[in-house]
Amino acid sequence: MGKNGVCEKMINFMERASWIRKMFEEGAKLKQEHGADKVCDFSLGNPDLPPPPEFKTALIEAASSNEPGIHSYMPNAGIPWVRDEIAKQVAKDHEVDISGQEILMTCGAAGGLNIIFKAILNPGDEVIVPRPFFVEYNFYVDNHLGKLVPVESKNDFSLNIQNIKNAITPNTKAILLNSPNNPSGVIYSEESIKELSKLLTEIGEKGQQIFLISDEPYRRLVFSGSSVPPLMVHYKNTIITTSFSKDLSIPGERIGYVAVHPQADEKDLLLGALTLANRILGYVNAPALMQRVVAKAVTANVDVSIYERRRDLFAKILERAGLTFIMPQGAFYFFPKSPVADEMEFVKSLQKELILTVPGSGFGQPGYIRIAFCVDDEVIKRSEDGFKRAVDSLN
Ligand SMILES: Cc1ncc(COP(=O)(O)O)c(C=O)c1O
């Protein structure tokens, strides 16, 4: 029996996740000792920009409605007219003719990933993910008794299709992509998506159905005219999951959706399984008020030029400190190489300068650190000398 009645697995998970807590506690301690305004906290991917005005207008309108039944239970997949509105956007993003029938409203992208894994994984099924990857994937796949199989990407963190191919086994159930990527900021090219789709189509023709799952909450946070290529147009067994957490700056509101390719194999069975998963995982349905709000604000976006300005500012600071990094094309993270092999040493030397970052090991990529730039420009500017001193102290 686990300590205090808590199961062994969760005790083990809490230990594995403890570095996050340690980072958080270290940060809180530094803030208490030196004052929060002296600490440069780049550890959290919590968007700081205000939601766009369209969000507030839609929220006020939705909250003011006296329509009967709008706060009631609903179909587990969500409000039908909301799903129709979302489908119009997915049709544009993924260049497919998709309807509201193929959309399920979820509690964020995290809720979306959990219902997908619940719906598709048999115990021991494998989910291949390119490194680096969002730390929570380990837990989400394990929640549904699957196994996460990380594979090396190329040096610039673009997809290494050969490595993905080599990792495929008879137990492979899905390839999980996240682009723009947290933590690298890389957008996977359309060429690489096509190549991967071709590979999965060939394997499908031999009788093994592998899903392409695209987790894309940063699709609209892109810089310098970049865009995220469509996926559904290239591969029919594609499932998209995303949220409004980043583009509307509302992560606390827990609203997102899953979209299933209209030509996916056994589509109706899959949609039925996803809908039941939404219900029995205890989400029941995505928040009713937020569904009605995002349907009206589906094309709105935060002012991305602010993130881009901060990215450019930070790039200069990192360059001056002598760090090497891939310029992020999207999302709001830098993922520079640590000047020493053990990136924890670098994280600690930055802490001495009151700069908080996260070790790359947490993202399956030791030797790097993640810096979140969803913070005020002034905090970024203030960190300049500290970055330089921390790097110099290790050379
Ligand atoms: C790559 C990635 N996927 C999923 C999520 C979870 O998103 P949400 O808060 O919308 O559930 C995040 C949140 O930071 C993320 O970075």
C-alpha cells in the first residue's frame, strides 16, 4: 500500500515531477529574499498579454443572455452551433471540408489530449514524440496506459523522419507532434509533414493504422510572417487538438477542441469514443459559457507583435551572452544550448543572478534550458547583465 493511502504510482509521479516544484520553490524563495521585482522569472509559460477586445465583447454578450437552458448539461461533444463555427476555422487551417460533427469541445488542449489517448490506446500501445516535447505528455500517455517513445530530432529541432521511422513498431498507435513547439519554438515544415504523411500512409496500406496527433495551441503565435502548415490535407488519420489558451490568453478558462479528419478510418467509432471519454473522464463537457464565447471570438488573436518584439530583444541579449540558439518561429520560448553539458549547473548559475529558467531534461532534451518570454519587456532588459555573468562564470 502507498504511504498515507496514496497509490505508489502517484507517489512515484510526484517525485518525478518534483524538479518542477523545486524550481517553483526556489523561485518563490528568491522572490521573498530579494523582492519579486528583482527576480527575472522566465520559468512559466503563462501568457501575460491581455485577451483581445473581441473576447471581452463576446464574454459580456454571452453572460448577458437570458436564453433558457444555456447553463444546462448538453451533448458531451459540445454545443452544436459552436462546433459548426469552429469547423469553419479548422477547414481553413487544415484545408479540408470538415463539419461540426467532427469537432468536440474540450477542457483545453490538455483535456483534448487526454480524451484522444483514452479513445485510442490499448495498454502498452506506443506514442512516438520528437524531442524536445511538452513535459506533461509523459503523464497524459501514462494516464491511459500507453508508452511515450521519444525520438531525437535534427540538430535544428526539425523532424528527423528516419528516426521516427526507425522507432515504429507493431505497437505504435500514434505520432504526436507539437508545432510551433514548446520548448523549441520550431515550426515543422510542410515538406516534413508530407514526408511523414507518406510514410504513415504506406504503413496504413500494409494494415497498421497510425494516427497523426497534432497538438497545436501555438498555431496563431507565429513571427516574421511564418505560418503553420496544414496537416489534415496530407493525411486522413489526423486528429487535431488545440485550445484558446495562448491565442486568446485565457489558459485559466480551460477551453479548446479536438477535430477528427472527415475521412479518418472508422471515424464514427472514433468520434463516439472521444465523446464518451469526455464524459467519463469527468470533464462531462467543456465549460458552456466559454464555448459560446470562443465561437464568437474564433478569429481573434492577442497582439503577436508584442511577443515578436520581446523575442527580438531577447535574441540580442542571448547572443551578447554568447549563447547559441535556434531563433523561435512561434510560441514564446527560447531553447538555448547550455554552455556546460549539465544544464542544471547553468540553471543554478542563472539563479544566482536572480534569473529563473527551466532545465531541458524536463523536455526530454538535456543540455538545453527553456526561457519563456511571455513577460514584460522590462524584465527581459533587466536580465541582460545576469545572463552574461552566468555564462562567463561557467567558462
Ligand atoms: C505544447 C502544449 N500542449 C498542451 C498544453 C496545454 O494547453 P491547455 O492549457 O490549453 O490545456 C500546453 C500548455 O502550455 C502546451 O504548451
